[in-house]
Amino acid sequence: MIAKVIVDVPSRQTDRPFDYKVPADMEGWIEVGSRVGVPFGPRVLQGFVIELAETADVDPIKLKPLSELLDPVPPLLPDLIELAKWMSDKYCCSWTTALQAMVPAALKGKAERYISLNNDPDYLEEDYGLTALLPQEMLVWIGRQKQLKLETLQQRFPDYSAAIKEALLEGLLLEQTSIRDRLAIRKVLTVFPPDDEAAAREALQSFPARSAKQRELLAFMLERGEAMPLQALLAEAGGSPASVRALADKGLLGLHEVEQERDPYAGRNFQRTEPLPLMPGQQDVYERIAGTVTRGEPQALLLHGVTGSGKTEVYMQSIQHCLELGKQAIVLVPEISLTPQMVERFKGRFGDAVAVLHSRLSNGERYDEWRKIRSRRVQVAIGARSAIFAPFERIGLIIIDEEHESSYKQEESPKYHARDVAVRRARQHGAAVVLGSATPSLESFAAASRPPAPGKESALLPMPERVGSRPLPPVQVIDMRSELQDGNRSMFSRRLHAALAERLERGEQSVLLLNRRGYSTFVMCRSCGYTAACPHCDISLTYHQKSRALRCHYCGHAELAPKECPSCSSEHIRYFGTGTQRVEEELAKLFPGIRVIRMDVDTTSEKHAHEKLLKQFGERKADVLLGTQMVAKGLDFPFVTLVGVIAADTSLNLPDFRSAERTFQLLTQVAGRAGRHHLPGEVVIQTYSPEHYAILTAQQHDYAAFVREELKHRSVMGYPPFCRLVLVTMSHEQLPLLSSVSEQFAERLRGLAADEGVLGPLEGGLQRAMDILGPVASPISRMKDRYRFQCVIKYRGNIDVPALLKAAMSPFLEGSQPKLVQFSIDVDPQVIL
Ligand code: ADP
Ligand code: ZN
Ligand code: ZN
């Protein structure tokens, strides 16, 4: 047997499968998706088996054998292997980069792992059928081993690979990481109720008086009837470890170490919720989704529901339907909205069937959640972007909530968009994709609005009304220029000031949004205009108040903040703190005693800080929640009746073709936080450009009007959805070399496009056209001491741009490192920086 392996070296030369012989004792273990160690030159490297074959492409005598199998159960499944290939083609990354993105970080290190029996007596009893899976002698043998390596087991029982894998999947056998590994699985000393209940009850009668504590403990455990950690038992029933041990020695209680998964939500009781009777609008949408899931149609549906229209309830009932069909579901939510509130809603409905994956988990916690999915213990995965790779075997439904969020695009390689990956994965599984948003991206909206194929229904599912016909809150737009003319120099307009005062008086809550991007935290000299810039990047340094340091956000360069201007020695050098800090200070001045929770990068950097702050706000321990984009998303607090936007236009003026769309989305989202329950809400938007269509349409809650206007602009300027973009960034330390290579590259690419007959401006109305802009210096023209140039490619129609790019780049990738220009390709870029 030959294994074709993608080795983990992300270079273009090694981006192809290599052949290895599978040693006889590994044959039963190796599958497509297995992670293996292979000899590669002088080293042993990790890789993934992507195919098994009878014959090799090279002389079989020259083949080296696989060195080792790294996991008994393959971490990847064949569909993921294929998906990784598709990603590497579409996003111009190496196959291994795509594969590595699919497995939890904990699997990347080299941890020794051991196999042991699951000693949980319940388990053995309940799943008695499983003990029939493996011969008794094997179980006894395994039970006797101290640190049984997979390799040893594999060599001793080569014929039982399938049964052993099954036993591992079902949890009869356990796989444990060694103590040396930081991720070692936690073991907890656990007390079990007596095996022989009758005997224990009898013993209870005849306990000597001096062992009153033991008696109490035993009675407690009999009453409880299920295992609990020793710590918890002692906390609840009192007593000492010694008395429990004494009971265990008498054989009255069980006391063993039990492997514990680091369940970050352990010990939390989630209130079970029942499905709500759906509103008519929800019902129609639900039926469309459920029907698609039932038919196993890989269709992408766009659920366009206004804020508060009850999208989550529709998601949950659709998932329920999917589970009833014996299939699994993936729910993607933006990292930032993966709040405890959100998790609670899903855990409350589906209980232990849910795994939660987000970046605030430690590597170990993430690995444990991932294992629940891989070992079929959960049927629903909810998580941020990378949860799209959840190793489910039969996916029926993929939901992407807030589908317009730019965080679904990964900014480092592989630069994939979870939405596109979802559509592709759904096609493999015959799963429905539901894209949900109150403000769909123009790309998704345009795609869903296309006339459906004959006999098909539209992919656009609207839910234009809020649950309970609650009105959307009225929005006032305040022109900050006239505030200034009237002599108001404060950052609060008179209207917002008055509205805040009213809320304080009534004991209601307010949310204040500051569009952070406009307020940077920089250093400027008032005398000469000097600003502190990074010596390695073409970007200003950011001031960090806590450490009094200036930092570069791109390369990490840090220096102490100067006391006088390095340029003119003036003392009038000023540090501008974060915008949110300034607003907070101003609030305290205007409303003495006001309780403010500030949520921004500074206050949420600690683990769980984000959750804690929201919890406090939910408990009404503050009057105002003040923050950046973070406060705009998904929050649902009944006492919030005012939403204020401090400066709406800071994001309007960014040099990005999506700036109007982003502004509209942000304003609509944040406005949706007000008046979601019984108390009516109000929204105040402060701006310097009150006439801008993004602001006016947000004021009217009029998505359709915004889209009409925005599409006109996009069409004239030639931007998506009227074409697609690819951004090629080239970088090198030497400017002349970079300049010459990037010119040659663009020339070659134009030549290749011309050969294909597609070179030309898109305005020509051609079905297939490709326009190459640049090279020009990137907006950030130097980063980490490397100069940067970019080409933007606009194209329309079915053109294999990745193939053209590869061909155009190839001559510049040969040669030795220091001279090589680095190419970075971003397909469908979200930001053009
Ligand atoms: P969206 O995600 O569309 O902004 P949510 O899913 O948060 O809206 O729903 C808004 C509120 O309406 C929530 O409090 C939710 O519990 C409630 N809700 C949703 N569907 C129903 C229903 N069918 N009956 C009663 N209340 C509902
Ligand atoms: Zn100066
Ligand atoms: Zn820098």
C-alpha cells in the first residue's frame, strides 16, 4: 500500500503529494485524513495522507516507509482533504497551509499520547455491547499497560485496527496526552456511589458512632446515586478526604481519577428552552429552510431579516429539523457576537449536543471541543470562522449569522472567506446554507436576487418585521457642524446630551458607539506637527496609556513615549488617548456619578473580560455601555432604550470602496440594539455628513434604498458585485529590485491575459474581461522594513485567475531567498491596504 502525503512545508516547490510505503502493521490504521510522520530529507516531518494507492509514481524500491502514525483516529476526513485542495487552488495557497487551517492548534505540536481503558464503570455497563467489540484478552492486556503507546498497540493487534478506532470514537478506549504536554487532559479524583446498593444500605445501619462522618458521606452518596468530584462532595457534604478514602477501602464507595474535558461551560446550568410558536413570517422562512435540508439540496439561502425579527429562533428550529434527520449542523457567528448570551441560547435549546469553538478558548479547551465533534458526541458546532471545518460526517445545514461581517475573511494565509468555503462544503454534503443578516453584503444580496432557475424558488428569504410587530426605533440624525456653529464644542450634541439625561432619570440604559477607526491614539507635536512614526513601517505609532509606550500595530516595534518633541524639542507634544477613553472622561464630567462600562481593545484584552462586562451591563450595574464596533453586534438587553452614535462618518471617509456599506451596516446594527423589548427605543446619530445616502438610508431603516444607491456607485466605479477583485502585494527590502520585479510581473500577467483574450477594461461590457491596475505603492508602503507594491486585478466572467497568477509569478519564485520578492495574494480582499 502506498500513501500519498502532503508534507508540512509551505513552499511552492514541495506543494504536491509525496509517495511513501505503508508498513504492514500500519495498514489497517492509515486512512485518507491520517496525520503521519514521514522522512523528508534529513528530517522527519508531519504530513497528511491525502490518498491511498496500490502503485506509486516512482520506483517502489526507492520509496521510504512512513515513520509513524500520529493519531489513531484520523483528524481529517476525505471531504476536508478535498476541500483543502479546492482552497489551495482558489486562494493560491499551498495545500498544506489549507490543511493546517482545519485542525486545532493542539494537534500541530508533537505530543506523546497514550491509550488506556475508560474506567468509568457506568460507561462499561451502558455500552456493554462495545466490550464485545474487542477481545477480553486485549482489554485485560491494555488494562495492565502503564503508558501504552499507540505504536505498541498497533504492532500487537494489527488485525483490530477498525475495532480499536471504533472503541476510541465511542469512548471505550481513551487517548490521553502525556504529562509532559501542557495540554494534558485534566484528571479529577471522583467519588462513585456504591456498586452494591443493598449492601451499602445495610452497612449504613451498623456504622460505629465514631465514624459518623463516614456514615453521613455514604448516606449522601446513596441519596445522590451518581458520581461527583471529590472536591465537590466535600464542599457539599463536609468531611475529609480521609473519610472518603476509608469508605473506598471498605469497598462501599468508588474513588478513581476520571479524565475531565476542559469544558469551559462546565458547571453552568443552561435553562432549557422549548421551541417558540413561530410568527407567520418566521414560519414561511422556516419551511423553506427545512424543505431544503430535507431534500439535501446544497442551496445557499439568504435570510434577510431586520434586527429583532427573530432569526435565531428560525435558525434553532431549522437545526432541530436537521438533527431529526440524523444530520449535523454548523453555526458560524462573528467572534465578537459569540457572547455567553448567544451560547446560552443554543446550549439552552440543544444542551450537550453543542460544541462551542472560539478563539478565547485555550488550545487545550479548543481541542476538547473539537474532539467532541470528531467523536460524534455532539451534533451542533457553533463557532467563529474556522468552525466551518468542524469534522462532521453528515452535514445537513450550515448557518452563517451576520453574514456581511468582514471577520469571516481570514486575513492571513490561507486567506479564505468562510462564506465561500461553506458553500463549497455544503455542496460536498448536500447541505443547505443559510446566510442571515439585517444588512446582507452586496455580493450575497446580488447573488440571491438573481432570478431562480426554472422550477426553483428564490434564494432570498425576507423577514421584514420585528417579532411582536415592535416598531424599529426612530432615528434622529444630528448635524454636528450646526452644533459647532451654535457654539457647542462638546462631543455630545444637545439632543444626545438631553436623551442621556432622560435615561439616567428614568433608570434606563444607553449604548454609545464610537467608531474607533476615526480616533487613533497617536502622538502629535502642537508646535511643529511632528507625529511619531514606526521606523520600520510607514504608519504612525499608537500610544498605550498603561505602559506609556508607543507601539507599532504592524511589526510590534515599541519605544518609550518622548517627553519633548524629538523634532523641535517643544514641550507641546500631546498624546491622544483612545477615543473611548476621551468619551468616558467627558461623560463623567457632564454627568457626575454616571456608571459607564467601556468596551474596547484595552478593556477586553483579558480572557473573558468581554463576557464579564456584558454580564455587568445586563445586570444593570451600569447606565451606559460605551464602546467600539463591539457594542453594535447581537446584544439584546431589555432596558436599553437609547443608542447614540458619537461620530458616524469616521468610517465613511476611509479609502475603501466598502466604506459606505460598512457605515450603513454598522449604523443599522447598532440602531437595532434599542427598544427590542417592551420599552420603546430611540437612536441618535451624530455626523458631519448628514446628507450622505448611507446615513439617510440607515435613518429610514431602508436597506433596499441603500442597495439601489450603492449599486449605482459600484457599477460606475467597477467594483464588486459587478466584478471580482484579487489583490497582489509584493514586498522586498530593496526598493529598486521590488520596483523592477513588480513591473515585470504586471507585464507578464498582461501578456498572459491577452493570450487568453480577456485583457481589457471591464467597462467594455464584455462577459469575460480582466483589468490589471498597477503596480503602485501599497497604501502602507513599508512594513517591517520591507517596501510594498501592489496590483489590483478586476475581472468578470469565468477566468482562471489563480492559474494566470501562478504562471505570471513563476519566474520570480526561482532563485535564492534574499533576492526573492515575496508575493502575497488575496482573492476577494476585504481590505485593500
Ligand atoms: P434577530 O437575531 O433577528 O435580531 P432575535 O432572534 O434576537 O432577533 O429575536 C428577537 C427577540 O424576539 C428575542 O428576544 C427572541 O426570543 C424573540 N422571539 C423570536 N421569535 C419569537 C417568537 N416566535 N415568539 C416570541 N418571541 C420570539
Ligand atoms: Zn515639534
Ligand atoms: Zn512597525
